[in-house]
Amino acid sequence: MFDIIVMSAAIAAAQPATCTDWQQENRLIDGEAGTIAVTVDYPADAGAVPFILVNGGSSYRVREEAAFAVQLLQPACMAIVRYDRRGHGESHGEAVIASTLNSPDIVPLLAGDGLRVVESLRADSDMPVSSFGLLGSSFGAWLNAEMASRSDNIDYFVSISAGAVSVGVSDHYDSLTDRGVAQHEALAQSRALASAPGYDPAAGLQNAEATGLFIFGLNDLSNPSQLEIERLQQPDLSAGDFTVIAIEDADHNLVRESTGAIAMEAMQDMVAWIREQDVARRAE
């Protein structure tokens, strides 16, 4: 199944009950490079709820940078899982910076840290987990693909502004637009690449059993949203259970050119989609 929805999308789901008793728990989880520092915000008065782990972009470092996810998901009674990336904050290990050339090694490395967090929380009977999803933006969307391909502990994922084309294609497009090349020409040149270095999420998306929601701004000058959608429509990926929301006048941060504000209707549809996935998992 493959669906493309051009905003405004008409996804609907039952609204959850209001949650008022929020708990915040800080944990130190053993990872491959040492301790991973984690914060879990969850409602103690709602029974089992969806748990959403946040995968930040390439500049993401510490849990506090994921505050927007807390503000977005708490009203929907969803638990939010944040962690310090290795080598930052209270997490151990050597800090790494992803580039086009090292991304085939760095993406699996960082995805392994995220999977360790997911596995630890799913194994804890005190955590009220009904389903487990990922919310990744930009570089975090490639972590989503890698994590979903390696673990059946991931039920669904939301990838924003990346996640289907390779890091190399994305970086090539970004370099062109940074030099002032018009978007349509940058898309044409990037589409013409026979091959590109960098992590390619295709194999991960093919192997993932999780459902996926991709959200793209079509005015994105950092990542080629149109090529992302084209890639998801190719035969090797179109069989996946993926939905795409395309926002016609939004940029890489999903800020609409017409309003100068984040396309919150897309965020609301995202929350509704997550709720639908959670309901489906409960029914299995």
C-alpha cells in the first residue's frame, strides 16, 4: 500500500482521553559505547500508551533539544522517549559527526544506540507500552529506516524531511541549492545521478515490517522532497505500508512560506496517524 496525501490531509482518529498525571523518569541504559542517558515522559493515569522515541537531525545532541516533541505529543497522551546522543550530555562514547562518506558506518552505529533504548523499555514491565514508534527528522529519518529494518520492536515510524533517498543524493541536492542553483534544476541534476555515496535507506525500508509515515515540504531546499516521493513510488519500495504527506509551500522545517509558521495541521494529522497505528497494534 502506498498513499500520497497533499495537505490538508483528511486522516481521522478517535481522540484519546485527557492525561493529567505525567511522570518523568530519567534512566541510564547500557549501550555498546557505555551509558546512554534517557528521559521518558509518560502518563501514569492512561494505562498502556504509544511510546515514541525521538531521532533528531544531524545537529541533535542532547535530550533538551527534543522539547518540541514533548509539547506536540503530550496532549495526545503519548509517551515521549528522548536520549543524549553518544558522546554528548550524560551519554558515554565518542561523539561522531555524520558526513556523506562516513554515513554508511555512522547511521548503523547511532541506530544501534536507539535500538538499545527501545529494547530496554519494551522489556520493562513497569513501562505502559501499547506500541512503539519512532519520530525522526532530517538525519533522524535515516536512523528510522535503519532501526526499523533491524528490530521487530518497532511498530511504526514517522520520517520528516528525509528518509527515502540516499545521504549522497540529499547532500548533492543541498550543495546545489546552497550555491544558488534553482530548485527545479537542482532536482533535475540530483535525479540524474547514476549513483551516489553515503547511506542508502532502500534496503532498510524494504526489510522493515513497520508501517511508515513520511512528511515532506515541497519547498525544501535542503533535501529533495520530490525525489523522496519518487523513490517511494519505485517498485522495490511501493509495496511497503507507507503513507506520504506532501505540504506544497513548506520548507525543510515544515514552515509554510505563506504563513511563516509550522504546518501544524500536518502535525495534527501525524498524531492521528500514530493513534491509528497504535489501535491497529492493540487489535493484533
